[in-house]
Amino acid sequence: MGNCSAARYAALSGAAILLMIAGCGNSDWGYLEGTVRLNGEPVGPGTMTFEPVAGDKAGALASFGEDGKYSVRSAGRKEGAPIGEYRVAIIGGESFGEEVAGPRPPSKIPARYSQPATSNLTVTIEPGTKTMDFDLEP
């Protein structure tokens, strides 16, 4: 009878730990999507990098096509990213995974947006899903 009680205790403990982990995952992860625009019009293709302001977490990425629509992914390619504040860089050209034959088209996105330090773009990823459009200026 002692073995049965120990097995039952272990199973319940394991289930409780899984529930705690699942609960924590929802509160420290967020989803961000939106559109990149230049002069009010969707612009693309391109890539976005999200550099955490606090250096204790990994960054995130997004790519977008001609329609300018993006969705953030963690560095591990999982949808969403850890909650927190990020500096954003937007680079024109091909999006991740896109192969371009021949010369690359010139970027429509001004060069100052290509580095987090010069873009002056920031975003806070919060729990749940958030939409944020980036309206760039020439």
C-alpha cells in the first residue's frame, strides 16, 4: 500500500508542477503584429530585429513582405517573444528565408532605421496579443 501512495503522490506532484509551468508561460510571453509603413503606405520586403533593453533575455525577429505585415518570433523561431521593452531596427531588402536571384532591389526604408541605436523605435511586448504599426518617415 505504501508504494501506491508514493506513486500517487509523485503523479500529483508532477501534475502540479506542469500546471505551474504552463501558467507561468502565459504571463511572461506576448505576441506582437502589425504593419510597417513609409509615408503612410505599406513598405517591404524587409526584416525587423527586436533588441531587449534589459540584457537578461534573448531578442526577437520579424520579417515582412510587400504588404508590410509582420509577426514577431523569438530567436528560437517560436511565435511571440518574452514580455519587456525592446529597441527596434527595420532593414529593407529580402525577408528571412527569401532567396533573391540576381541583384537585390534597393531598399525603400531609410538607412537610419537599420540600427536600434539610430532608429529611435521602441516597443513593449506585453502578455496577450498586441498590434503595433510602425509609420516610418523618409
